[in-house]
Amino acid sequence: MKIFDSHCHLNDSAYARDLIPVIDRAMAAHVDAMMIVGITEPTCARAAEIASAHPGCFASMGVHPHDAAECDEAMLARLKKLATHPKVKAWGETGLDFNRMYSPKDTQEKWFMRQLEIADLLNLPLIFHERDSGGRFLEILAAHYGDSGCRGVVHCFSGDRHELDAYIKMGLHIGVTGIVTIESRGQDLRKLVPYIPVERILVETDAPYLTPAPEKNKTRRNEPAFVRSVLLKVAEILQLDPEALADITWQSTCRLFNVNSIDLL
């Protein structure tokens, strides 16, 4: 079994003291690849640094909607330069978050649209964040891509059936986190998982956040090794053999992020 954690934040300060043991535990759990996602300029630089030093680790560049107020063209130019690194395989985490409103709506939208343009220019798939945008996220994607489709993943999907169907129609992948394992909080997500074409499902941790059960009962900090619990729960919901699902999600994630066998060395 080979598992790809399609979204984690090993660039977070939570791993400052024990990054190497965390990566070692992931590899021991057959998590042979990890996408380390940037959300600010410093975390993007750190993601590229970790990816450079560790086989199986990859990086994405982007500005999170929470941090959109700090974004400017000079910062994006520096991130574009970082994105030329061969281990950088995606752009994001970018999108809209109208829940916590750490950045104004118009600012979020401005830099989200700008990052779509950059991802197109660099020919990189996108890692999307969406929360409580009231349909605005979908409107922006539809206006930008039209009927041509979009190459990317909706990270930590938490929407409804209408949104799910719209994402699938656009050609997007759906990121499933440890929420799917949580009894009450994951109820709606578990009901929607069967409506996702299996080849569009990606498994992720969003580590150090969203620790799945049963690990949640032992530690607050999530880590890539725990993505195995996400995979097992999704396999249970779909009544699939876990090894078969691991192979499908591995191939789908590698295809989306253009990761080949040489990249994994």
C-alpha cells in the first residue's frame, strides 16, 4: 500500500522540533508522498526547503484567503520564482473564506483571481480553500474557466451536494480530511462521499489540524501518518478494499500534481 497525503502543513511551527521523526512515521505508515502546502510567503519558502531535503515531499506556493490583506504583486513575483523549483507541483492554498473574515471580501477576491492567472501561466494545478462564500467561489471559477474545466482540488471539502456536483462537473478533485472519521461532525461528509467519482477522491490530513479518529483521542496534533485513518474510513464507506482505494488515490494524486517515479527519489 502506498498513500499520498495530498495536503499537509509540515511547514507549520508545530513541527519545528521533530520534523524528521514525523516524516519517518509517515513513511513507516506507507505514506510515501506528501504535499506541503504554502499559505504565506514564509511558509511557501519553508515548504520548498523541506521538499528539497526529503524524498517523497512536494510543495505548493500560494496565499491563503486569511492572508490576502498582506498580498501584493511583489510577493506574488517572489512566489512565482520559488515555484520554478522542481519539487513545487501546485499553486495554493488559495480561494475564499467568508467565515472568519481575516481579510476583506474584495481583497480576497482580487488576489484569488490574480492567483488563478498565475497558476495558468505556470501550468500548475490549484489547491483551493472555500468556506461560506455563498456561491461566489463557484462564480469566480466559472467566469475564469468557462467550459474548459479546471485542474485542481477543493481541499477539505465541506460543501453540499449542489456544490459537490458543480466541482465534479468542472473537473475538480475533492479532498477528504479526518473530518470524515468524526462521528457527529463528519455525518454530512460521509453521506456525500459515495457521490464523488472514486478517481476524483484525494485523501489528506491538513496536518497539524483536523486529527482523525482514533488518533484524536491520543493527540491534538495531526500528522501525515494519520492519513491512513482517512483512507480506511473512505474505503469503508465505499465498501472498497483499502489497498485498492490506496492505489486509486495514489494514481489520481500523482496525475493531478504531475508527480512521477523520478520525482519520488
